[in-house]
Amino acid sequence: MGEYHRVTVEIGGHTLVLRTQNDPEYINKLAQYVDDKIKSLAEKNPKLSISQLALVTAINLADEIHSAKEKATRGAKKR
């Protein structure tokens, strides 16, 4: 198994320390992406709590993943 790294990230104003085998730069990019999504949603919906923002962001990201998978599947079927 690979080496574990401790990576400190800030998402939605909260600091998290993650233990991961992934490249720390990659984890920081992911955390920044999620933080940007939360900030964007917060600007449009200032009354939402951080918990609500996190949940809506999770649904939005799940939609992005699902849509990308469907698109990839359709592309593979056309070949």
C-alpha cells in the first residue's frame, strides 16, 4: 500500500484534516472545487446554513457525476 499523507483543507469555512493516499495537490484541488461550489451557492442563497449548503452542493455534485457518466455511456455506445 502507498504512503499516507495528512492534508489540511478548508471547505465552507471549516478546516478539515484528511488522511489520504492521494496526492496532496489533488486533494487540495478537490477541496477548492467543493469550496467554490459552496461559496457560489451561498451567494445565491444567503439564508441557508452551512449544513444545508453542504447537502445541496453534494446533490449538485452528484448530478454532475451522474450526467458525465451518462454522457460517457452514450458516447461509448455510439462507437
